[in-house]
Amino acid sequence: MAKNKIFKTLDEQIEILKSKGLVIEDEQKAMAILFRENYFFINGYRHLFMRSMKDNGFIEGTTFEELYAMFTFDRRMRNIMFQYILVIENNLKSIISYQLSRKYGFKEKDYLNPKNFCQDHMKARQVHDVINKMKRQIRVNGAQHTATMHYISNYGYIPMWILVKVLSFGIISELYNILKTEDQLDIAEIYNVDPETLSIYLNLLSNFRNLCAHEEILYDHRTQRSIPDSKYHYLLSIDMTDDEYNYGKNDLYAIIIIMKQMLSEPEFVQLINEIGYEIDVLDGKVDVVPLNLILNKIGFPDNWREIKTL
């Protein structure tokens, strides 16, 4: 039976880190950081600096500054990724609302008609659930959200291009999955991918979006689903094991590959430049772990920047 975790003072937290071999030169500064940022969260980055899987001591010479640098790097990466996932989310909402409004009408009684969605009886319950979620958002936000309030007060309905503003990425992803095949195809073609691939992309983007929004550890996150092999895996000559690519499948680099296809070229170039800057900053602060090992832990191949020019 596991021992209960008990409260530890800042002094005790410092002693635990030192007992595992972490070099702490300015204990007052380290305590101030632990107090502000949470020992548990910062300690979540220790695995990168462990001597081995079995030995939970730090690699000799690892400093508190290096551990904290990894923590701040991950935070900045979350902020960058979140910012660009929101761009994709907004684009997708705009495209879906335009396509459906043009085809099925712009009042909710028209665009939420079950006949507008996949008629496969295997998906009947899913269609019903998603439509109900959308109707619930109309009820919840109708009197709270400025835009929805305006349309209900002045016109008595909420057009889809307004409704999508209050739908979560998760619901938008579910909505795409219940569209008729021809509607999925129309939307997927805009991104030059097939409908099934876009469905997987949205699943991963939604997963990473939630992780970023809730300040969870990002750098070594892996999703259950993997994206299909793409031309970018091939063009980057990403290493393989048993005919499977080692990077860019269910990790942060998979999101980069998705963004390559879903952002505009200037947006993608800016994304890569921002990430490159943070990686360069991290490289200047961490000495005990080689940069390529950190990159591989994130899911980035050594030549990760080359995707910018492909």
C-alpha cells in the first residue's frame, strides 16, 4: 500500500531536491520559485534529468536553474501552441458555418435538422447527442453571450456563424464527424487532406488544446491516436522502427505536421520561428542533457526546422 503524501514546507522541498543530487546555489530564489509555481509541477520535469529509469537521482551537475528552464520552456511552448490552435479553431468554425449555412439555411431550426447530417443508423445516437449539445449551447449562451443575445433579441434566432463562436473545439470536432460524407469531403479538400485524416487531426488538436488550456505538461505528451503517415514524414527522412516513424505520429511534432497543412504559410513560418527561438533559449540554459535528446523526447527529429521550407 502506497504511503500517504504529506505536506512539505519549502525548506523540506529544497532538501528533497538536494538529496536527489540537484545543485541549488541560491536557495532563497529557488524557494520563491517553488512557492509561486508549485513544487509538484516543477518536479514533473525531473524525468528528463534522471540518471536512469531505475535511479531517480539527478544527473551529476544538474542545477535548479536547468530544471526551471525546462519548466518555463514548456510553459512558453504551451502558449505558442495554444495561440496557433486557436487560429485553426477559428478558421474551422468559419469554414463549417459557411458550408452548412449556405447549404442548409442559417436559422437553427434549419441547420440543426437531423436530416442534414449522416443518415447511417450506426451514427444515429451520435448525431442526436451532438445536435443536443449544440441546442444546449444556444440555451446556455442565448442570454449570456453578447453576440447570441443580440441575435435572439433582434431576430429571434442564432445563425450558425454566431453559434460556432460559443462551441468548444471538442463539439466542433464531433460536429465534423457527424456531417454527411459530401460535406466532410468539401471541408477536408480545403486543407488538401481526406475526410478521415482531417477527423484524426481534429481529435489530436482538441486533445492538445485542452492540455495547453489547463497548464498540463506538454513536452512529452503522447495521444492515443496517431496521425497517418504523410509526405512530411518521408521528406524529413524521419527515423523508423519496425516500419513505424519514431516522431511526428502522436506527439507534439504531429501537431506541427497538422499545422503545416492547416495554417497559412506566413502563420506556419511564424510558428516555426517562435518555437525555434524558445528551443535556442533552452539550449543556452541546459548543459547536462544534449539538445537532440530533449528534442527527441518532445517528438522532434533533429532536422525539425526543415518542415518550414517543404
